[in-house]
Amino acid sequence: MSLLNSGFSYFLFYSRLGEASKRLQRERRDKLHEWEERLSSFDSFLRKAEREADRLEPIGVDLETVKRQNEDFEVRFF
């Protein structure tokens, strides 16, 4: 009877271990997918910001031009 109980205990242990392993793999896969989605969104944001920055004129050399550019920038982006 002891061997039977011992074998059953091992079976339960490995069965639970297998279930836990599958659950952890699933959670890891889900987190990876979530991370990939965030990374894709961030990449899109950066590409859009680069396009916007490319449209801006070069920074002026005199104070009045810089002030005007700053005001234009604040109106455009904030």
C-alpha cells in the first residue's frame, strides 16, 4: 500500500509541476505579446515625431526668430 501511495504522490507532484510549467509559459508568452504591442506603439510614436521634427525649420540665430519659433512650437505641440 505504501508503494501505491508513494507512486500516486509522485504522479500528483509531476502532474502539478507540468501544469505550473504550462501556466508559466502561457504567462510569459502573454507578457511578451504585450511588450511587443507596446514596442510597436512606441515605434509608431517615434516615427511620427521624427516626421514632425523634419517639418520644422532650423533654429534661428537671432532672439526674435527663436522666440517666434518657440511660440509656434508651443502652439503646434501643446
